[in-house]
Amino acid sequence: MFLLSFTKLLVLCSIIIGASPLEASQKVPKIITTSPTLTELIFQLGYGKTLVATSEFSDYPKEAKSLPTIGSLFYPSLEKIVRFSPDYVLVDSESTPHTLVTQLNKVKLASISIHLRSVEELFTSSKTLLQEIFRAQHLTILEEKTKQLQSNTKIFSKNFRFLIVAWISPLTLFGNSTFLSDLISKYGGQNLLNSNLQAAYPQVSLEWFVKNPPDILFLLTNQKENLDELQRLAQKWWPNQKVNLVALSPDYFARPTFTPLEHISAILKDAL
Amino acid sequence: MKRLFGGGLLLTVLFICLGLLLFGGAQAISFDTFTAESMTNSADHRIFWLLKIPRLLLVLTVGGALAMVGGTYQILFNNSLADPYILGVSSSVTLGLVVAEIFLGWPSNSIKAMGIGLGFALIVILLLLFCFYFHKLQNMERVVLFGVGINFLFSSALFILISLQNHTLGSGSMRWLFGNIPWIELKESFALIAITAPIGIIIVIFGRYLDGLSLGDTVARTLGFNPNHVRGFYLVLTSLLLTSVTCLTGSIGFIGLVVPHCVRLVFAPRSSRVLLLISFVFGALFLAVSDTISRSILPPLEFPIGMVTTLLGGPLFLYLLWKR
């Protein structure tokens, strides 16, 4: 009898320890995220098991796929959120409708808006999450990521001009106020778009684009045809200039989490 | 005389704007581009020949075609609110392109995707003709209502498809809803002209039948032609014309609705042929000017073309309406 109870206790402890870095005595908060980005971030911080639901297309890491969903990024269902009775709803300020926060307040659900438009915001938001929600005593994971970023950026001393293409037609670029642009800037890059431009993904005229060739032209795509098409066009538009064309896989670079930080230096090493 | 002078003045202003389009826009280029030998390989030279000229040909063709189709529909349906998108042909093209992009992974500016768009449009055109001839849709009001129904159905399907996509970065498909002038090469511009010009010419040549229709079915019969055959003929022609331009640009609003009305108010043309011809010229120039403005307001930003056409055309139309 005693042996059985002891085994149960061991199993329980292992579940709690394995589930998340939360203290065993601490109540596990129930979290809902409203975007795939936030889902990925929570898993990266080591608290994936606290998620009770998330938005559609939360496909990374694999465990996220099995979570129940509360609707799509732009149309989250308040009814579904309420049904899960979460302790916190993490709202992606970039994409989730602003009305959701008001609605959540009305139904007395705590929500936290997360901004992820720069590398700095990624770290500060992560720190907020770790300290305020998960009551983490140590921020080891963030310290490691900071060190990793610092050592990676040190290698790159060369300055270069770049543009990031989100879509070819209509020609839509990543503005300065995007996470990806900020990340590449940390490695010595300068986004050719005017830094006063507030739009995150501005549609720009092709004439301006042709007149301002970058050193590296990034294209967010998984499809080889898109890259080939841009390569063909680049040869026409800039026959006398060397424009390095680099594909960024959306699997690694579309979401402002720690994943792009892990892959960008390898890409830039090849490109430069 | 006064009307002629006004029209001439307006046309001159529009031609000046056209010059500004070629040499102004987001990146102004100088005349030296064509004189100095060293400039022949410059960025300005490439911008002019690779970007500005094909784009100008495209917007002139698309603007003209939309105004012409709008003018034709207004006569055909005897409805002053008829615009090129009233029959649902363009929303079917848009749906086809988005389906090709989402489910088949074909870029919407590829020939394959346009083939799917064309296929969707042909289904709607055939359905329209079938209903028109065999299912008592010969009342034009019913045809319009049928088109409105198709439009709602396809637009809803389009919105559902777009909202079901992975919105990690939003969706390029949204451009079809607001209209977009894509980059095309010179040979593609000529290919579009080669497709649309014969259709436009046929529409104008047979314009006298539209005059007959505008006087009513009884008069049309006494003039010696079957009004329903003429309607069917024009439905097919205009749908093909519309399909060929929508495949490239998506739905650009306002031009097809308002340009023919403005032409009526300014020139008061006496025949459908003249109306359609002048509508073509003004629709073409109006879209060209709107396109220049969309790229010049806040360079390097480019605003959705449909937004500019509405902002420009709305006050102009209201002014003309007020003056007359």
C-alpha cells in the first residue's frame, strides 16, 4: 500500500517536473494564445504544457498541432475562449482584432497584449511572460539566447543594404518596423526603406525598387518557382549590379520568435 | 461648341497627365535618358522601357476596356447602375485565380492560374447563356439579379477561402479584391492588346444594334433584328473582354460605372458607338492618371489603384452631376 502511494507520488512529481519548469507548489496557469507566433514562443520558453487552446495554424512545434483551437488569427471565437476558462489570454497585438481585448475584459478574463516588432520586444515580452505569468525565478533561457545573439552578430562586421520581399505581385516589402528587418539590422544590414515609414508591410512602386538595388534581396518563400522568377527579373532590372538573392523559408522566418535568431546567421554567412 | 471646347480642354489636360505619367511617377526620369548615349544602359532607361511603357499600355487597355464594358452594360440592361462587375464574371475569375493559388500553389500571375480563372469565367458565361435562352431569364432585370446572386456567392466563397488561409503573414490573395496593376513585360502588354482590341472593335462596329436595343424590343424587331440574340452576343463579348483584363488586375472599381456617365454628361453622344469610343479613351486615360497618382502621393509607397479611382472619380462625377 505504501509502495503504491510512493509510486503514485513519484509519477505525479515526474509529470509536474516534466510538464513545465513551474515550481511543483505553484498553480499551473491555463493559457490561451491567439496566434501561432505566441504558441511557438510559449513552447520555446518551456511552458507549452500550460496551453489549453490556441489559434488555428499553430503547427510548431508538433505538440501544438494537437491543441484545441479557438478560431483563426483574425476571427477568434470569444465563446470558445470562455469555455476553456483560461487564467490568461495572450493576445497578438499585430494581428488579433483590438475588440477582443475589450470583450475579454467584459467577460472578466485576464489578457496580455504582446508586441513582437523587434528583437528587443521579443526579449522584453518573453521576460514579462516568464516573470508575471509563470513566476519564473531564473531567466536562464533568455540569458542564453542573448549571449547566442551577441556572439553571432559579432562575427559580422560588414555593412550591407537589404530589402525583404514579402510578395512579388503586388510588390510588398518588410518595413523597418518588422521583426525580421530589425533582426537583419543587428547583423549590420540597413533596410533601404525609409525608417520613417510606419507601415509594417508597405506596397512599394516597382520604379523605386529598380532604382534602389540592395546588396542582398531576401524573399520569404518556400517555392523555388518564386525565387527563379525573382532571379529572372533581377537580371533584367539590375544587369550591371550584383544583387545577392536569398530565399528565407517561412518555416523559420515568418514568425517573430526565437527560431529566426537560430537560423539567420547561417543564411547571412552564405550570402555575404 | 461650348461642349466641344470643354471636352477638348479635358482631353488636353488628360494627355498632359499622360506625359507626366511617362516621365514622372514614383521615379521621375529626364529626356536625357533618350539622347545621351551613355544613358542607354542606365537605370532610368530600364525603368522607362521595362516598367513605364508596358505598364502604360496595360493601364490604357484595362481602363478603356472597363469603361467600354460599363457603357455597354448600361445600354444592354437599361440600368444606369450597371457596372462591369454586375454579372459576376469578374468574381468568378478572381475565385479561379485564388483557388489556383491556394490549392495548386500556382502563382496567380502565371498562365496556368489565369487558365483556371478563365475556366471559372467560362462556366459562369455558359450558365448565364443557358439561363438566358432556356430559363426565362430574357427579362434583363432578371439577368442582373442572376449576376448579383452569382457575385454574392463567389465573393463569399472567396472570403471564406482567404480567411481559411494561413495568415502568418497575411495573404497576397487580398489584392484581387481591391485591384492591382501588376508588372508585365512589353510582349505581355501586346498580347493583352491583341486579345482585347478585336473584341473592342467588334463591340463598336455592332454598336448600332445597341442603339436599336435602347429604343426597346419592339422597335428593335421592327429594325430587323432579334433583341435577345443581340443581348446574348454582347453578353459573350463583354464577358470575354472583362475576363481578359480581370485575370491581370483583379476588380478595379468605379471606372466602368462612372466614366460612361461622365462622357454622357460632357459630350452627350448621339450614338452608342460614339459613347463607347469616347468612354474607351477617357477610361484609359483616367486609369493611367489614377495609376500615376497612386505611385506619386507618397513614394515609394503605392496605393491600391481602386482606392485612387474612387477618390478621384467620385468628386468629379458629383461635380458634373451638379453642373448639369
